[in-house]
Amino acid sequence: MTQVSFLATARLTAVLLAALLVPQVAWTEAPPLQEVMGEPSYVFAADAARVSVTRRGGHVGPVVFQFHGREVSPLSVAPWWKDQQTQDITQARYATPLVDVLRGDFFCVPFGVNADPLGTEQYVLHGKTANDDWRLEGLDTTEQGATLHLSMETSVRPGRVDKWVSLREGQTAVYQRHRITGMAGPMNYGHHTMVAFPDREGAGLYSCSSYVYGQVAPQPFEDPATGGYCALETGAVFDDLARVPTQTGDTADLTRFPARRGYDDLVMLVSDPELAFAWNAVVFPEEGYAWFSIRPRDELPMTLLWISNGGRHYPPWNGRHVNVMGIEDVLGYFHYGIADSVAENPVSKLGHATSRVLEADAPFETHHVFGILAVPEGFGRVRDLTLSEGELLLTDVAGHTARTPLDTNFLNR
């Protein structure tokens, strides 16, 4: 079982007190919007990273890390950003702004297709937070880094969502915090993070913290009649990511990607309830680095793997969305949306909550970190991720290690 530990409380307290003594820089004026890969975006940077956040939908991407004398941009941007017209988008199965913008990571309230209403509440695909314009609250810069603050008023269920995206000097990591206020009632939500893989079979090695339940989407994820194709067996339950049943009766190894060109699939992993923090990792051995994400398990207990490799042949995908793995940390029942997540479902029947009851007078926050770090030659699939004060440590299946600075106080809220 993955163990996540922190050092002595006294040392942690000293760090926090020292941070409080650092002079704070006042909020700057609104940074001007810049056109980044077709979208008006807020751009800010620290010494080791540069982040663009789209005004429309609040998509965090592209993210560019300065890494050993080169630039690494680990998140994907949908290829249709270069299209000269939006006819394909308006004809898309889900003709929403997020499909037009699609990039990086975005926060969904509620997460999912949301085809069915919850009572009188009818939501768009992945909610207003993934589609509409965010309001700029400010950009805070200090000697430790920079934080962009955006906000949005919600309407279907009145409330507010605040988004903070932060960088730390000397760190190749992005810190995200979201606060939901004013909403009352059950809700599902999550991060829709999309990692770009090199165009080589098996170029990336995926692993995650321990999980207690794994399943392929229980309804067909794509339909050949409308130009979509899946490789995995619909609804298959599995306990080994390297042996997931396929429609042909074979098994697929989901720990290696790209694979299965011409297919899009989706699986869900329910992380071990005993964990304080859950994680994902992808090692790119030839590129010499690993990507990681970490979150408090009680906030985001599930991970959806959207394995996208050219299986959608309808607009605007047209078979060109390839070598992308959505590694999406959520609370919910697959990608179906709020109605299915709030209702009793096969996963909630197993004792795993797929929604949370929000209280109007009790703000709720989620915390999520992703980034990259160097790995030595010969480093393989990650077996374990551990945190100590100010550091992340990866250990591969052969016992090799790699480490990087990380603000662990952010997660230890």
C-alpha cells in the first residue's frame, strides 16, 4: 500500500511561519489577454514554468516547463485549434465551447455529459465552469511564485466557483485550488486533465496509487453507427491494468500508451479509501522525464482514463485526436454526469460515494497538483510515489528513484 508521510510538525510549523514573514506583493493589475493557440488566455510564469489559462472555460494549457535546457509541454491541445472555421465544431455531437477550446486541464461542476437533469437542474457537458467565461480577480506575485485567481457565478444552481492556479519558483509543478460556495445539494465534479504522449507505440508507462475497483465504462463509450470505435469490453471489471478484457476476447495492457490506434476507450479506477493522497504517474523513458498528478483522496477519489487514439471519426475529431490520455481525477459515476452520480448506481452500491452534498454556508475546496521531474536512464514504470516535507519521490518497479522539490504543504491542508 502506498504510504504518504510528512516530517516533524515542528519543522512544518517553522516553514509556515517563515512563509508568513515574507513580504507580500500586492495584486497586480489585470494581465492583458493574449491569443494562445486560438484562444484569449491569461499567461503568467515563474522561473521554471509558464502557464496559459483560457478565459473561455478556464482550460489550463498549454503548460510549458523549462527542463534541463529544453521546453517540455506535457498536456495536449486539440488539433482543431488551427482550423480556419468552426463548422466542424457547430456540427459536433456535443456542440459546446469546451469542445472548441479543448486543452490541458479544466475543472468541471458537474463533471460529465449531463444528458439527464437532476430534478429541474439541466447542465451542459461538464458544466458551466468548463464552457463559459471566467472573471479575472487578479494575479498575485511574490518571491515564491505567482497565482492567477479567476471566478465564476453559476446559474443553474446559484453559487460561485473560484479558481486559483499557482506556480512556485524552482518547481516544475502546477498547483490548482477550486472553491465552491453558495451551492446546496448533491454534486459531482472533477479535473479533466489530458496528457500528450509521443507518437510511438508504448512511449509512456502509466501507473497509479492502489485502487480497489476498476471497470470499463458500462455503456458503449463509442458507437460505430455514428463514427466512433472502442476496443475494450463494455462494462468489464478488472483488477490488473495490464490485463483488461477487449471486445475480441483478448486483453489490453493499459499501462503502456500509445496503443490501439483507431479506438477511444474509457475506464474508471476507484482509489483505495485508506490512502490520504492518491496519485497518477506516466514515465517517458526516452524523453528522460515523468509526469505526475496528486490529490487528496477524500476530495477526488476516482480516476477516469480516457484513452483517446483516433477512435472518433465525427466532427471535429475526424480521427485526428491521437496519442492523448485523459487522466481525470473526479468524484462521480464515470462520465455520465450529475443525475447518474447522485442516484444509486453500481459503484455507490459497493460503498464508494459518487457525489457529495454541498452546503450553501460551508465552502468546499479541492486541491490538485501536476508536474514533471527528471528520471535517470533505465527508469521504468512507477511503483510508488511518496511525499516528505518539500519533496516528491518516485520509485520504479526495479527500485530506482527520482525526486523533485514540491510544496507538500499545499496538499496537507
